[in-house]
Amino acid sequence: MAVSQIFNVVLGTAGHIDHGKSALVQALTGIHPDRLKEEQERGITIDLGFAPLELKNGTRVGIIDVPGHERFIKNMVAGASGIDFVIMVVAADDGIMAQTREHLQIIQLLGVKDGLTVITKKDLAEPDYLELVVEDVKALESGTVLEGKPIVAVSSKTGDGISELKALLEKALSKLSRRDSAGPFRMPIQRVFAKEGFGTVVTGVPLSGHIAVGDVLEVLPPGCQGRVKGLHAYKTAIEHGQAGHSTAVNLHGPDIDKREIVRGMVAVTPGILSPTKLLTAYLQHLSAAPRPLKHRAPVRFHTGTAEIQGKVLLLDGDALAPGASGWVQILLEEPTVLAPGDRFILRHQTPMVTLGGGRIADVAPHKRKRNDPAILEELEKRFGCLDDQKSFVAHILSFAELPKAMRELCNETALLPQQITAIMANLIDEKLVIALKPNEVFVSSGLLETLAKMLIVCVQAFLKEHPALGGVERPELKRRFDLAIRAGRDACGTTHFDDLLAVFNQHNIIRVESNLIALPGLERKLEGVLAATAKEVEDAIKAGALAPPAVSEILAQLKIQPRTLKEIIKFLADTGAVVEAASDIYFHRESYAKAKEALLQLFAKKPDLTASELRQHLGMNRKYVIPLLELFDRQKITVRAGDTRKLR
């Protein structure tokens, strides 16, 4: 079956146990969704069931049937997380029950877009009683996604009302927005099994992206990869699948093992998303919750098909009253794959009742400070641009403490590199963002300006401590810059230091000379005691002529600190007062000039000279002549050929 023949949205049932959800699916599709032997024997749905509904135009849409028993709410959430349109089921003979209310709460918290209500078992209720049930349903659904939506009574047993229901579904689906197949492929795994002759098969409803036979997928966690050997949708082999298709994926590869893949894991495009154990979200605490939600309260976290134990960390206050909303971080005991905008459900561990749910704003494992107005304000702004990709990327960069690499941005936005690149092109044109490395590393203009000021302060502080040096070496500047970034921040230092230096150098904010970073236009000079000491050092080297004192001898003679002497000699060498021949030997510039002139005069008389001849002509001993000749070699004045030297 071609992809165009599959309507890429998913329907799902909801409602109390024994209200006829599975029988309704069978009446609509001709297929009973209960696949487990225990379900068929006991007559109750335990796990998720699937069936395709054939529409009049020949296309198919998938229906997920969820269990109604309170013990299987986690399975219900796993199914409801993948649906776009809910069929709320209420039995005519029972009316509204406990799980009717809880399922409706869950549907509301998960942000399901649309739906309708079906009153089943119409044949078991008198017309007057049926009217009362309808009125109760309307009252229950007031203020929810189902308010004002169709309510139809049917009998799955006699078929009464089924045709009308199908017509209502077709009409509603024609107006429902299909899922966008852009972005990385992401499919929470609902079921995994091994089929003889095929290998491992995982099923679920993709939340984003598309997939084709031959593609490689990664299962997170644990991070195993496999190639797509085959695809099925609604019991039909397909070549391509996309978001909104209830899909079975046959994975093949040495890392793929059915025993290691379980419900709750996620099949994704490799290299884009990473599992996390800490998320930031906006939480709606249900008004029917039994008690206030306290800081660090243990909870069961449900998203996609995952159920994970965790703790709620309140970001504003120490308790969240029933009916209140607020910002939280949720610390999970196990990692899972999440994306900004994902919906989630929280349930108490004891008693196991739904306490609320909400929407995820940040998936980066970044611990936020509690009771901080600035942080709460930033989260409100972040939440406000969740549904606008460009605004969301711009927000992440504008509030980042460090430049962001492409991989970080992909993980924090759940977008593909090509999507990020297109957004960045616009932001760069608007001068809101700078690319430190084209298509690789990005920084907001505001942060770049802040980092530039911090770097200048670091260089200035170093030069104040070491005025003789004129600049700071790259490793020392990085150490100081990282300390400045960590001060009062959660950032742990930048991994894009060299990229920042390159941009700052390009804009003449700093001057990069190999391993030394200086400030442009800064006059290099010594003052006071340091200037006087430098004069003494220069005079001592000058007095030695072609037999200058070694650094160690100057140190003993002038009685100054070794580090101070080292910096003074570097200053003298950098400013041309002395010339370094070896690590411990420096010639004064006048002595060096005289030696060079004498060397050239000697070569004018003889083209090949030995070190001994040069030593005798210059009146030097071997301790100094060899370093001097090696200096001439390095400066490409002379070239050594065996035991002799020639002019280049």
C-alpha cells in the first residue's frame, strides 16, 4: 500500500473498563483489537490493540484501543500519547465511571487535538435513561477538548448507529490537520517481538519524521543501531513510513537484540537526540488531586510509551496546590528520549492516581536554581515560542551561557541539521546570531559581545600582573576565561575557545600572534621599578658583548625573582633589545649586529668556513660561538654543510 493511501493521523479509544471499546473497534473495522490470549479468555483489554479503519475513499486510518481498567492506566497512557483524535466511550447502562473521568483528564493533559463521544450499548438502555447519560457526558466534557463535539449512541451488537458514527469520523478527519513528517524520525516503541525469518520487529506511532526501507535507526537507550529491513502499516508492506502511521519496523543488525529492546525505548534517526534524566516542564496539577504536590515528591512519569519513576523539583515554592500550575524539573531514575513540546502525565506512586501533566520546555540536563524570578521569566519566554521553530532556536541561543554546537541544538530542539542550518541563515542575516564555524558552532550576538568583554578583562588582568609580557599565552588565557565563565554561572567552561579567538581576532577585538594573545593598540612598556630592573638586565647582557652572562648568572648577580627575570628577558627579546641564541644565552642587539657584520666580511674572503675559523675571527669561545652560528642558521643567513657553513 502506498503512503498516500494511509491517512497519517491516529484515532484512539478511551473510557472505563467493560464499556465496549474493543467491541466498538470491531464493529467499525471488522477486526477485534484484543490480541493476547488472556484478553480473549477474560474479555477485558490488558494491553494496546490496533486495527485499521477503511474510509469510503479507500484510505485507511489506524485505531488504537486502550485498556480501561485502572490497573492498566500506564498502558492506556502509552496508547493515548500517540493519538490525534479520541473516541471517548461511555456505556449507556453504566454511564460515567471512574476511568471515564481519569481517561478524559489524561486526554486533556496530553493535548489531544480533537474527538467525539460514543455512547455504547444503546440496546441496553431505555431512551429516557440514554438522554440522562448524554446530559451527564455534556456536563463532564464542559471545558475540555470534547465540549461541543458530536455525541452519538450506537450498539456494537446490533450495528445500530455504526454507519452514522463512521460518517461523523470521516467528516471530522477531513478537517483534522495531518502530522508533519519534517524533523528526525522518532517513534516511541509500543511493542517488540521477534518474527521467524524476519528478526526483531518494533511497533509504534512515529511522532515526527519519515523512514524508508534501507535507512538506519538507533534505539535509545541503550543506543543500538540497525538497518530497516522492512516496514508494515496496517498489515500491509510499505516502502516508506511517516509520522502518524501506526508502523511496524523490522530492524536488522548485530547490535539489535529483542531481549534488550522494551516498550518505552524510542527508535530515532541516529546522531540527533540523546537520552536525558532531567527535564524542565510546565505542570498542571489536577484540581481533583488528593493533596498538594510537595517539592521532591516521588512520582511516576509517563511520556510516549515510557513509564519511569522520578522526583518532582518545584522551581517556585515548596508545594503546588491541587488545581494550580507551575514550573518544575523532573529528575528521572532512568534516561529517556524527549523533545521540547512533548506532553507528559504524572501519577502518584501511592495511591496510583493521576496527579497532573503538562508540556516539556527544555530537555537539556541543566539544573535550574529554585525560586529565581529571572529563571521563571526565561521559562515563560521559552514556553511562549515552543511552537515556532525559528523563535525557539533564537531563544535558546539568546539565553545560552556558551556557544552552541550543531549537535547540541539538534538535541535541544529535536530538529535535523538541515532545519537548523536554514533557521540560522535567517538569524545570521538579521544579525541576531554569529556562526563561529559555518554550519557547526553558533552564538547569539548578545552573548558574543558579553564573552568579548569577559575575554578583554581576562587579558587586562593578566597584563596588570605581568606587564613585561605584552600578551597572555593561549593556555593561560583559556584557564582564566573558563574561571570567569564559571563564576556565578552553571556553565563549566567553553569548548569553543579557539573558535571565539578566531572571531575576536577577525573583528580586531584582540590580536592573536601564534600562541600569544594581546590587545590591539596597547603600547608595550615597563614603568617604575620594573623598568629600572630591565635596564640593569639589558646593561649586564650588553657588557658581556659576545660572551654575555647566562640567565642563571644574571639571576645571581641582580638577585631578582626567577619569574620576573624570565618575563623581563622576554620583553627585551620581543622589543628587539636582545636576541635569543639559546634558552640560557642572549646577545645584546649591538653585539649581535657586530658579530653578523664580521661574519659577512669573513665570508667575502672565503665561501666555506668552519666553526673554529669563525670562533677565532670573532674572538669567541666555543660555548658562545655554536649557539650564535645555530642562530644564524635559523635566521637563514648561513647553512650548514657537514663541518662547514656557507652563506645562503
